[in-house]
Amino acid sequence: MVKIWGLDLKEMQWGKFKSSYMWNDVYHMRRTRFIVYQCAMIFCVVSESLGTAALSNYIDQQQYITRMDERATVHNNDFVGSFSYNIFVGVFVATIFGSAFFFDLFWPERFESRAVKLAWRICSVLCIAFTLSAALLLTIVLSTHTAKITGVDAAEARELLIRSKPNEPLVYKHNKRGIASVVFIWPGFIATIASTVLLWHSLAHIDTYGPFSSHARPNCKDDFELPSEPNPDATSAAAAALGSSSPRVPYDVDDTGVPTPPEKVHQAHAIRYSMPYEQTKVVQV
């Protein structure tokens, strides 16, 4: 099967969406992470969607009034700009924690380099910064700003506003979709903080103990066996092949003399003996 970035695409199966698999407790804090990740995505995307509908109406109103009277200019770019930024924030949060959700669902035992783990951490912190800035911006604009119509007198502006389609209020705090968007972005911000904390905790747990939960580690069985007593013949053969005159115990070579990938040796030691993941180092020959 095709592999992309070391991820086997055959693992992408509809059966993994079954509750018996998705909500199992084999992997560390799996259910908690899935719930919190989805809360962050849902709240931010709902806020984004409501804001998109509101700003789209203001853009249509601006164009409609300009067509009715070329002298009139509608100034509502503060609303349009702030809610456009909220669209970016919603997409960014959904991309980061949506990716984390699907990667943990399809490839919970995947191996990630230090650079990838650093990228997860940086992106999660950026999610917090972007969401907080969007929440503050929307709250300030919606509660204190208003749109204006210039180029015509007050009576004409009022008449244009009444005839405009859609007929959105010039006072932003009277816009129902805008209010709902702000209401949803704040829980999204809180859920983003919780998701970031869980993501960092999960990466730290994987670095130390591997992906499995504490009660599942002693019972997990890997697909290969580590020798309890090293085979002298295999040890000598491996040492000779690598040009070493002093045969030491090669923990990365099994009793048949076949090398085992270092990351699997780390995982096997952590799973079999419940040792800290960082202490299961490969002894090179």
C-alpha cells in the first residue's frame, strides 16, 4: 500500500470510526483528547461560519447602496476585516487539531521525529494566540464600532438603509449573527487552550512511555521478540559484520541476527517492561 511520510494509507479505514475502536482506552487519554479536540474545532468553525454569513451581508449591503446612489459610500470595513480574520483562525484551528484527531485515529502508534513534534507544539501555541486575538478583536469591534454612510445627508442615508437588501443594522452590536459568532469564539478559545495542554502532555507521554495508556502497556504484545539471553553466535556475527573486535550485546539485533529498527526496540522495551521511554536506548555494536 502507498505510504506518505511513513504513514501507511491502508490504515485509513471506515471501521476505525466505530465507537468500540475510536473510544477505547488502549491509548493514553485517547477519549479525552478526541472530545476536547472536537470541541475546539466545532466552536471555532461555528463562529467562523456565523461571522462569514454576517460579513457577506454587510458586503452585499455596501454594494447595493452604492448602486442605488453613487454618491453614497458605506464604511463597514472594520466589521468585514475582523470577521475575515476570524475565518482564517477557524480554518487554522480546524487544520491543526483536525489533523491531530485523524492522525491519532488512523496512526496512533506512528513514529514522529523531533522536528515534527516541535511543529505540533508551535502550531498549537499559535492556535491559542490566534484564537485569543480573534476573540478580543470581534468583541471590541462588535461592542463599540458602527458602520457609517457618507456622501449623502442623514435623511437620504436613512432612506438608502431602509431600502437596502439585505438590511443589516449600522450598529454592529445589534447584528444577531455577529453576536452569536462572538459567543462561540470564546468557548472555542478555552477549548483551544485545553487542546494545546493535552497535545503537549500527549507528546511528553509518548516520549517517555510510548503511545499506550498505563494499564495497557504491560499487556501489549509486539510483533517481534526481544532475546532474554543474547545468542553468542548472533552477537559475534553482528560484531564481525560491523568490524568490531569486542562483541557487546547488540540490543538492536534479535536472536536470529536480523537487525530490528531502533524505534521498535524502544517501544518494545517500554511496552514489555513498563520502562520510561527515554531510558530504552539502543546499545550500538
